Amino acid sequence: MEPLSFGEDVRKTALHSRHQALGAKMVEFAGWEMPLQYKGIIPEHHAVRERVGLFDVSHMGRVKVSGPDAETLLDYLSTNLITGKKIGSATYTVWCHSEGGSVDDLIVYREGEDRFFVVVNASNREKDLAHLIRESSGYRVSIEACKEEGILALQGPLAQNAMRTLFPDVEEVKPMTFLPLLYQGKELILSGTGYTGAGGYELYGAISSLIQIWDRFMAQVVEPVGLGARDTLRLEMGFALYGHELSDTISPNESVSAWTVKWSKPDFLGKKRLAVLEQSSHKRQQLGIVLQEGGIGREGYPVLKQGEIIGRVTSGTFSPSLRKAIAIILVEGNFKEGDNLEVDIRGKRVAAEVASLPFWRQKK
Amino acid sequence: MKYTESHEWIELSGKIGIVGVTDYAQKELGEIVYVELPEKGRRVSSGEEVAVLESTKAAADIYSPVSGTIVEVNERLKDNAQLINESPQGEGWVFKIALDHLSEWDSLLDEKGYLALVM
């Protein structure tokens, strides 16, 4: 329990003073001072599952890629298919390096025939930009990192109602699509994306616009939600978090994001190595597990099958929706739903069962 | 009531000490979702790790403020770990310990000393 202190080079988002005024507990995340929680992780989690919550995720980065070869380049960098995607579509993908490790996971947005932008993880902003610039050699593209911008996420079953009060056009924005808007004369992107599985939207735009929009949502019944609940929400859905489920040493086809790898694509960066790995007996897999007793299997804890270590936890938490400890594990060997495993929690073996992902599903 | 630098409190009744974590500690930890309690009858030394609190964010050890024998644990925490958040210095107590040496009590922090530490 060290007192929190922030280095001088830690960045603050434009909404920093709003978070402080709301009494948020701030933490450093990927070089940014961000709200971990306001009221508490569990009530904020339930607010998003049951109603609607607002996140400041301005630490993430947006990069515009445009030019005659933008589609070809982005398709070549992505495990998922980008070529032929409709204007107004958003596509989740992984980027690999030539050795098959993961550079980042991100969303590719198509704004026009020759115009795209990508939204990348906070921890990888600079790395992704360097990767893009390096790989764009020989392609007719221009690359521009958006500055003086912020990102909000409005998530939950009542997100559409709340968004409609500000933007009546929200009805047009289906999941994994987006709409460019103007807000007080400035570009604003309204995107049907998120990281919670609760439905909702993300907004990309100028800092001045987003501060106003934040205040307008706060004046409604929308609750602020911090990064703590963002993590429990994404983990209940089995979504990858870069640095945990994906990394330089975890390939996308070993991960919960394996579905993004489109083998039918003629080529993409890293495909050769992924194809070799796919046939290898050393290929690992990620699974969801639910712990059967008390304790939380946290990142790095060993996972065992009949006493043998088969892998480790990549992310683990207490699921507020299931009221059980859940985890994503990276293991060698083939396992299926219902298989019994164990997690070594500080020297104590705790029973766990392989579960299908997502851990949590919206009731119809 | 006395305190430790590792944020436990202990209250003495005869030779039996009741131990829990401070309000400051529960606030820092966030919502407690699981408590790993010690075995009754276990002998522990002062400073030894005795129980574990799992919060939504992290796991934190509870250390025994004194040497002695665990005589009782708070069974209610098994299904109501959040009692530690709701009432850290009351219903959210963690274990009771029979002290080996009452003299250890004197070396613990008093309230003023503890508050100086966390302020």
C-alpha cells in the first residue's frame, strides 16, 4: 500500500480535473494518470451492465492513414480482412510483426475509399506509429497521429437513450459501424464500439467538444466508470488486453483474438510464422476458467493439470456479474469446456473449470 | 486499540487480542471480495503473514501484530467479505489471538502514532 505518486512525465487527459472533482482514485496506466474508480469497481461494473456508464479513455490513440495504398497497407498489416470493408465500418484486428508476435490489437475504421483511421492501445501509441511508418515504405499513404483529441466510451443497455439526447442520428450507428458528425463545427466520430460487451458507443473528437459532452452526460443519470470496472467488464467478455493476452511473445492465433486471423487472405505481415506455429505441437491456447473455491487467480499464477504445470494466468479477477473468480489462461495442450484444472494461488492449489467465452452473456 | 505499520489494528480483552485491518487499509485496497482465513489453533509470530484479503484490484497479506495462538476467526467473512469495507474496525474483524507476551502490546503504535503514519 504505497502512497500514490506520479512522475513528472505522467500525462493527464483533458478531463483530469473532472475526475478529481468526482473524487476518483487516480492511478498511472501506460504513462497516463487515469481514474481507477469513482464509487467503486463493483457498483461501476453493475452500472454498465444494468444501466449506462461513461469512461474517459483519452489515453488511447487515433492515427489517420490515407492515400491510394491505405487499404492495401492496412490489409497487409492486419490479421483480419480490411480489403473491401464498407465505408463506415469498424474492424477489430491484431497487427503482427514478421516473427509472428503481436504488435497490438486495434480497430481499423474506414472513412472513405482512401481514408482510414485506427484506434490503438495507450501503451502502444508510439510503437504502433513507428510500426506504421516503417511498414509504409513504398506505399502511397500519409500517416497522421491525431493531436488535441480525446476519447469517451458510453456503455450499457441505456447508452442509446443517453446518446440520443445529444445525437439523434445515433439510431443509424449499429455495432461495429461509425458515423462522422460535426459538433460545434468540429469533427466528431460516433462509433458503435466498446470494450464491455454491454453495448454502446465511443466518441472521438476535439478536447473542447469532449469536455462539453462529458458534462452533458454527467448532468443526466449517466455514471462515471473507471479503468477498474473497464477491466472486469472486458474480462467477463473474454476480450484481450494487450500486455496480457497478446504481446510480442504471444501470437494472435494462440490468443482469445485467434478469430481475427483470416487464413484465406493471400498474405499479411507475420502470416508465414503464424502458419508454422499453427501446425506446431508447441502452439499454446487461451481458455477461460472459473475458480471453484475462494481466491483469485491473478496474472502469472501457474495453472496445473493433474499436478503438472501447463501454463499461466494472463488475466484474472473477481467477476461482479457472476460473483466468482474468473481468469484467462495461456496453456499448452488441448482442453475443453468442463475440464478440471488447478491454479496455484500463492502455494495453494485451487480447483478451476474450463469455461466457454464469454463468461457473461446479456439476457435476451 | 493499537496499530501496526502494516495497517492492522488490535484490541485487547484480557489476554485475547481481536485483529482487523484499518479503515485506511480497506480504502486503499478497494472492495474486498474474498478473505483467506487462518486455521484455528495455529501458532504465529508477530509480523507473520496470517490471512489474505483479495480485493477487486490485488491481494494483500494481513500480518499478526503479536505472537500467540489463533483462537477464533470471523466465519462471517467467508460469505460476506465486504464486511471489511463496511465495518473494518467492527463487524469486519478478522481473527482473535491469545497473546504469548503481553509486553508485545506496548511496542505497537497508538492511535496518534498510526495517524501520523497515514496522514
